[in-house]
Amino acid sequence: MHLFSPFTLATQLAILYFKTCYFCMHKMIKRMAQANNNNDEKNFSIDISEEQFLGVYANLVVISHSSSEFVLDFARVMPGHPGAKVVSRIVMTPDHTKRLLLALRDNIQRYENSYGEIDLHENAEDNPFISAVSKCDA
């Protein structure tokens, strides 16, 4: 059993992820309240368990869809280990998936305005995760 310090990079990223998701959820809640002509959004709350708050690490997502839903399989690929393990599956309607896309675009733009452009490491030789994914059957 490994014990992780509360100051590990994974914990910091989980907190950053939660803050970003909270901001997106707050925007979505505000839009939903306006759509329902209900300006009292303070009554809306989202419960999250301690386990969910820490999040799950994924460095690959496989996306498939039908006419009525999108399926996002979040997986973890480790260098030197064949294949990928799905750690979470999210099923969404097309309209919610598009809202997610727009929220991600907005958050990436704000992130890059603050921290600079995100390097996608397009060259597989420079990134062991991309090399591993190219060999994966996912």
C-alpha cells in the first residue's frame, strides 16, 4: 500500500480539475436557472463524495457514438505496459456532449491565456505515452 502526501502533483491536479469543473458546473447551473426563469440558483447543490473529489487519472479517451448518445471511455495507458485500462465510462446525450465541448474550449482558452499554449507533443518519439497509445488496441 502506498501512502500519498496531500501535496503530491496528482492531488494538486485533482484540486485544479475540481475547481475547473466547479466553474463549468456553476456556468451550466446559471444557464439552466435562466432557461427555467428561476433566478434562485442558490438552492441548487451538487454533492460529491470524498472519493469522487479526488478524481481518477486518465491519459486516453476513446469516443464512440450512436444517433442518441456519446460514450466516452476514459482509460489509463502506462509506458511499457501493453493495452489500456478503462477507469471510467461516461454516457451523454449529443446536446450535453456539445455543451461539454464548448465548456472545454472556453476553459482551454482561459488556461492558455494564463499559462501559455498547451504543447500537444505531436512527435511520438518525444512522448512515451503517445508511443504506447499508437501500439494500443483501444
